[in-house]
Amino acid sequence: MRRIYSTSYEAPTRSKQPSVRHPNARQIRVGAFFAWLRWFTLIAAVIVGPLAVLVKEEWLPHALGLLIAYVVTTVLFFIIGGSLRCRVCSNPVLISSRANKSPHAKLFLGLNHGMQVAKDALLTKHFTCMYCGGKVRLAKRPRSDK
């Protein structure tokens, strides 16, 4: 019996893809930290800001401090995370662009691909690129024995 193959390309599963080591693992983790800090300061500013204006006026300095912290973390996030590129496809790692996303790319809480990459970079030793679906390791280079 002759088998008929499909003409459409099926991407290999992520477990079969080889992983590539990224040379700037520490910089990716720092950028991921600022991505999370940026997100938390934005949520805190959105909650505390209206409360300070409408309910308690003594919270106004805290609301302004959160807005300043958000601006500072956003600037640091774009300075540190803006230059980081995937080793496989050369697209930005933490910043979302208009390029097509991989079908294997996951959304963090259904909201953002970059936050999923940042979560993986902080909590595990690898992340999956949101554009190519390639697995990138963040492990340090092994020491050479002398």
C-alpha cells in the first residue's frame, strides 16, 4: 500500500529542536527583571493613582513616585532589553515587533508574548523565542578543566 504524504510543512515539535546557547544570559535575565518590574509598577500606579486623587490625598506622593518608577523602569528596560536578539532568528527577545509570531509561542495570561519570555528567562534556564519557536539556553558556559 502506498502512503500519500501531505505537501504542507509541519514544524518539528519543540522537544526535537536543538537548543542554542545565548552569550548574553545575564543581560537577558536583567532585561526580564526590568520587564516584570515595569509591569508591576504600571499596575500599582493604575491602582494607587485614582485612589490618591479620589479617596486619600496623602497618597498622592506615592502615586507620583510610582509614575516616576514606571518611567525609569521603562527606560532601563528599553536600554537593556532593546538590543537583545534571538540567536536563531535575530528578532528582539523581549520586545514585541510586528513580525509574525511562531505557532508555538505562548501568551502570558493571554496578554503578552514578551512577558512569557521574561518569565521563562527568570524562572528557568531557557526560553522559547516568540518569533521562530527556537529554544535558547541561558546556561553559563562550562568551565574548561586545565
